[in-house]
Amino acid sequence: MTALPALPALTVLPALPAFVLALTALLLKATVLSLVQVVARARSRAFLTPEDARLFRVAPAALEAPFVVRCGNVWRNDVENIPLFLAAALAFTLLGGDARSATWLFGSYVAIRILHTAIYLRGLQPWRAVAYLTSMAVLWAIILNSLTLLP
């Protein structure tokens, strides 16, 4: 059996701490959103699935409460966008991107996505579009910086 290769030292991957912090912050954001959705569903007492309705001793609902639907829309939006960030941030990290750029770029992306979630939950346009487009600009900045690191 062959031994696994040793991981590079942190000095070789200076952006790794920023990547791990961004990943942790996005997981925390997802967890909070999940809790918000659960509380909203429980408060509305509108459950689509029979087992959930049975648990709360109500009849299954035909429709979710509007805020619960909005939470689901935020989830879908995150599932569409955050993996692109994680891939780009990982590429930047593995290519040896510097810690300062990673901190600013990854931190900006996370802050904008948190803001985007708050705006989306409140239904505020055009601010939701502005937050989305800003996060895409940061994502492109990460990609373009990564391209400069290619050998």
C-alpha cells in the first residue's frame, strides 16, 4: 500500500486560512437560513408533506407559506452560485494565491452573499440584483487573479 503524499506546508498555500474561513462562514450562513426556514414553516403551520403535518397535528397544506418559499428560493440561488465561488477560491488557493488577496476577495464574496441573502429574504429589488452582480464581479476577480498564477 502506498502512502498518501504529504500536504503542502501552509507557507506553500498562504490563501488556505482565508479559504477555510470563507467555507466556514458560508456553512454558517446556510445553517442559519435553514433554521429561519424551519421556524417560518412551524409558525405558518403549513406543511406540504403528510408526516410533517401529522407531527404538528394539522392537515397537509396545498401551498407553502410565502416566506418559506422565499427561503427555498434563497437556497436554490446559493446552490447555483456558491459552488462556483468554492471552485474558483480553491483554484486560487492551490495555485499559491497570496493571503492578502484571498482575505479581501473571499471575505468580500462571503459578505456580499450574506447581504444578498438578507436582501432576498426581504424582497428588495434592485438591491438583490446589485448584490448578485457584485458577487459575480468578485468571482471574476478571483478567476482572473488565478489565471495570472498559472505556470
